[in-house]
Amino acid sequence: MALRYLSQSSTAFSYLSKICGFRMHGTKAAVSVVEEHVSEMVGTGREDEEYADVDWDNLGFSLVRTDYMFATRSSGEGNFEQGCLSRYGNIELNPAAGILNYGQAKASKHVPKTHNNSSHNKQIFWWILQGLIEGMKAYRGENGRVLLFRPELNAMRMKKGAERMCMHSPSVQQFIEGVKQTVLANRRWVPPPGKGSLYLRPLLFGSGASLGLSAASEFTFLVFGSPVQNYFKEGTSALDLYVEEVIPRAYIGGSGGVKAISNYGPVLEVMRRAKARGFSDVLYLDAETKKNIEEVSASNIFLVKGNTIVTPATNGTILGGITRKSVIEIAIDLGYKVEERVVPVEELKEAEEVFCTGTATGVVSVGSITYQNTRTEYKVGDGLVTQQLRSILVGIQTGSIQDTKNWTLERRMMWRGHNERRLFIRQKHLHLTWLSLLKFPSPPNLWSSHQGNCNRNFNHLFTTKDKGSVIVKMNKTISSLRKSLVLPLHVHIRTLQSFSKYNAQAASALQEERKKPTYQDDNEYADMDWDNLGFGLTPADYMYVMKCSKDGEFTKGELSRFGNIQLSPSAGVLNYGQAIYEGTKVYRKENGKLLLFRPDHNAVRMQLGAERMLMPSPSVDQFVDAVKQTAFANKRWVPPSGKGSLYIRPLLMGSGPVLGLAPAPEYTFIIYASPVGNYFKEGTAALNLYVEEEYVRAAPGGAGGVKSITNYAPVLKALSRAKSRGFSDILYLDAVKKKYLEEASSCNVFVVKGRTISTPATNGTILEGITRKSVMEIASDQGYKVVEKAVHVDEVMDADEVFCTGTAVGVAPVGTITYQDKRIRYETGDESVCQKLRSVLVGIQTGTIEDTKGWVTCIN
């Protein structure tokens, strides 16, 4: 009960919890974790249950919360720390962690914070969403032993994916150890033999904060699990697939060959349409010709004809599945001829059998495939090739068939000793991960002295009348106490219990101080070097948060102090990249008034993006009002006139937990802000661009036309490579012919020849920039001929000028473009077309030129 009193205040409890080394932040669930640890030490034996209380006969493929998860974080040098297990719960990500003023960053030295579900910490994070997922299963054999299937291949595939996505990754040994610890800790969640498996989700993502398009400063590796059975609702029945001809899953030069989360969010809409028509899943074609089959949404595909088994070759757009690889080896051992090659869609009509493979799906028969309104049916049932391969694979995975290939890793799931309890914690002072705690008695003398010291310090602390000094005094108190707190864990728990009677008054004060928005005078500025602003993250005071209810309606949002947001490890944004963002700016006029530039256009664009990514979105009025509130609350962070702007980042993400590939059940809309100067390190100097021919930014049918987070992480490798060679940014070509301009990494591009200004048409692969649209209108008003068309790369080589536009970059001149080792120079300077257009746009945005178009909104 004492701990229940502490749960009344998230802030007070978070400070008290530091004493124990627990990473909690004042929630009832956090208190529950402490109580569970206490229960374990007094010998409840809950973890010794053979099985969890689950209806094993009716498992599906949805998330079931297990007991523990594993987490570790990379250091500044890219090496991963020794990870630790903690109770399964929300993870906390901090946008300001490691960020110094002026965009300098360093990695945090702390293991990721973990929490059980909480409603208290309504706070925010943002990062460049570099993310990779893996999937694997643990099976229980008839002898009670638990088997892992080829985990080293998952580890190596994650390393390959990390290299593609410009990420640090754990070593193979670290990966496997994290998985093994997760399985052992959750052994009671491994289903009985024949009832399913424990699905494990290793997740690697960029957790370091960033504002501009750049690789994260640090990375987090997580492993969690959930008991599952059949992936498809059909169970073990045959699937009915639909061939998608418009939207591809991947494209040459993209990230389709690795398990990047950016591959999944864009296909959710196609899956929804197919399932609404009664199909099980979607079979995708290649992006270039749309004549060759690639794979299903989350599994590889095989065609059988006679003694020959055919599957699409992994050429960079198709994932090299581990189940796929295993099935190929089994088939060859059985004497089948296996071909990995380009598979024309017409071969679907000639196949006798078709089946899919994947970690989640296993080996599953396909009963029919519909292509261009023609349905082709296939053989299914016992005695066929599919069933033969499946039986052998499942036998090896579950231990009923001898594993002569050494594919399985066996773990005995037993405790050592009857009176021993293993707690999976990382205590600040003891630094123990697999901590074996015996039931030892507490030392009375030590405890009495310790308790009295605590009571004296906290009595003084919680009876202070100066609410503003509570936090400072609490920090000093905890600092002095922690020097003497290298004690057994149960002593720490009793220490917390003794503080309960002091909690209410201070907790209430701290909570009010943290949440209450305090608006400064209009003339007050934050303590910043306004003359040296870059484009790094400098968090302003407040953020705006709004949740979406299950009926798709957004509730009334609210402002709160900028801080962390808690997410489930299985949140849609983390696992499948279901999120979009916007960017707009607030400018300060010379008279001190604040101006917003066309925020209604950002709102409409977010709605279009949300529709593409199968997400609900705020109304235009909700969006604009939220932006205004955020801007006004952070007005002291708006730079003086002419010194920069306050960059506003609205972010809409799938925050609800999901295990299989599906839309998130809950969405969160967040807005935060940061004062910024010039986007490029060159400042206002001309840019040097490099035309990229290997990697592409987007493909027809993809999500390139909206501000999906999935568009950005895959370009980091090309961008990093170009910057290492001295270029400012990348200029991308179309994915099909690689002969036509698209855009730069985060901005649109314009080509000037005489009085004609050309820009690539927004045909679904190019973002319709708001700055782009505004510049086109200004240019037309000034008598230029503005053309939206397919711009051949040769036209760039013959242009007079080239410039880029975007909310972050503004209007930036291009000095040179390098294409196929040929460098072309362009006109720049005060008399250039670029500078003339820029002067008018900036004048309207900052209020020095009259806004006759109604583009500017004044914030009162």
C-alpha cells in the first residue's frame, strides 16, 4: 500500500525510484513492477509456473504481453553496451538526449528507459526513423526443451540491413545472447508442443534525436516476444492471393532486400483493399516492368511444376528469407530441382502448386491467385510437395525430426535450485543483469540507521513551503543518500515504503509545476546565440499532443512541457514505419508579431499522406489550431527578425501496439518546435549536388508523393556517401529509366533556362512542396514561364541556373551539379532568378513585403 501512495505523483516517484536504480516514472504499473520484484524475493514462485494462463488452443497472431524484454543501446563509438532484461512495458525516447546547443550531439550513456503502461508521461520524441526488424520463433519440444531456429542467420541479416540503412548493429553474439535471454525469461509463454510458438521480435532503431535529415547519433536494440500460432486467419487452410499491378512493394535501388520498417507502411492500404475483397494477402510485381512476381506482403513465394520448384531470385528487391533458405535446402536434399530466377507472372497459370514461406507464416499452401480478373487454382492437401516440405521443416524446428544440419539452438528452461529467484534487472549500484538473489534476512542495525537517515532528509524536503525549490532539494537529498545505498534490493524497497507518508504534498506541487504552461512576456527571448543558429535540435519549452480514439476521431489536444513519450515496443511506427510528418515555420516581424506561412496547406497535405498510409488525421482546423498553440507557447524561441525562424514539426504516428503487418490500433498527433537557421552547412552559399544513379528515392506506386517517414531513412546511405566526397546533397533520378530528375533528399528542384523555369511534375513519386508551389506562383507573377514536366537529366546539363526549394531549405541556389564525373557550374548571385524569387518569398514570410495572397497567418 505504501507504494500505491507513491504512485499518485509521477515526478516524485521518478526521483525516489532513482534510489533503487529502477528506471520508472511514477505510474501504477511501475509500482506494480516493484511489488512483483518484492513478491519474487519473498518466494511467490510465480515465474516457476510451467505455462502462462493462456488459451493455447485459440492462439492467433496478435500481441500477447509476456513478462520480459531485452534492451541495449549503442555507445558513441557504435559499440553496443551489455544489455539487460526488464519487465515488458513501454520504452521511453528523448528528443533532447545527447543534444548540445547548435546541433552538436553525443550518444547517451544510459540503457533505454523502460516502463509499464502509463498515462502520466504525455511527452514527446522525434528521430530520423532508421529501423530494422527481425522475426524468429522458439518452439517447445516434447521433452520440455525449447528450441531456437537458426538465430545466427537473423543476426547476420540484421547486420546486412544495418549497413544498408547507415546504422550500428549488435554483433552476432550480442544478438543471439539477447534472444536467448528473452526466451529464457519468458519460458512460460512458450506454447505446449503442437500449440504454437513464442514469436520473437528483435528491433533495431535510431533512437538518437535529430532534426535535419541525417543518421541518428545512437541506436537501440530491443527483443520482445509474444506467443502465436497461425499468421493468417485461415489457419492452415490454403490462401487466396491477389496480384497487385499498381503499387510495388520495393524497387531497385531501394531497401526491399533488407527488413527495413520503411518497406511495410506503404503496403498497408493495398492489403486493406485486398482483404476487403476477400483475399488473404497481396502478391506484388516488380516496380520496373510489372511483369515479374516478387513476393507477398510478409513472405516469399514458390511455384511448383513437376519436380521443379521456382522462386524469385533475391536481387535487392526481395528479402532473403530464412525460412525460404531452409526450404530450398530441404527441397534439394529431397531431390527437387530448385531454380532462383526472374519469374514472369504468366508462369502462375502453369504452376501445379504455389506456396509461401516466412518466419511468421511458416510454409503455407496457396489455393488460388487472381491476376487481371482471372483466378487460377492450385493443388492443396496432404501428399503434395508443399506439405512434404512443411512437415520436415516443422519437425526440425520442434525437435520431432533429428536436426542433422545443426539448425536449432536448444535451451533447457529450468531454474537452478528451489530457493533461488532470478531477477532480471539492472540496478544502478550493483550492476547486475542475471542477478540471483537468495532469501537472506535484512540486517536490522544497518536498516535502522539507514531508515532514520532517510526519514530525516525527506521530512525536511517534503515540508518545504517553497515549491520552486523542491526539485533542487530533492536532487541534493538523493545525491547524499545514494552514497550509502549500496544495499540489498529488498532494503531499497523498504526505503521507498517509508517515504509514502511524505508524498502527497510534494507530489502535487511537483506535478502542477511540471504541467502548468507559463507564458513569458512577448519581448522575452530564450538564451540563444541567435547569430549562429544551425539546423540542429534545440527543443523549445512546450509540445502539443493529441490522441486519436478508436472511432477515428481525435480528442482535444493539450500543451505540455517538452519531454519524452512512452511507446510500446510493438508500436506501429517502430515496427512498420506507419507515420508521416510535416514542417512549417514561424517568423518574427520587426514589430514583434509572429507569422505562420500557409499552415492550412500543411494540414491538407498531412490528410493526403494519412490516407495513403492508412491513418486517420486531424481536421484542417485542428491541425492549424495546434500549430498556433505550439508557436505561441514557444514564442520566446522564435528568433529575432532576420535571425532565423522557429521550425515546427507536426508528427502523426501509429502509436498503438501491433504484431503482424497491419495498421496500428491507436494514433498520436504531436507537434514540437526548435529554433533554426540555415539548413545546409554552406549557409546561403550555393550548393554542390551529386546525381545519384545507384540508389533511388521513390518509385511509381510508392509513398514518395507524401511526407511518409519511410521515404527518408533509405536515402541516408547515398547521402552519407555524397557528403563524404564533399557534396551538399543528392539529386535523385526516376526509379524506372534513371534519366529524369526527381528531387533532392529533402527538397524540390528547379531548372532555369532563359525566361523558362522547369520543375519535375508531382506524379506520385515527388513531394508537392508548399515552398515549391509558392515559388511557382511568384515566378508566374513576375512573368516567367513555369513548366511542370518530366525533366531529362540532359536539360540540367544545359541550364543557366538550378535552385532547390523546401520548408527547411527555403530557396537555395545550386552552384554545381556532378553527373557521371562531369561537373557543370551555374549562375548564382544577387541578380540571379533564384535570388529574386527568394527575396519576394522571404519578404512575404517575414512581413516586410505586403501579403496580397493571404498566405500569412498572424498569431495573436
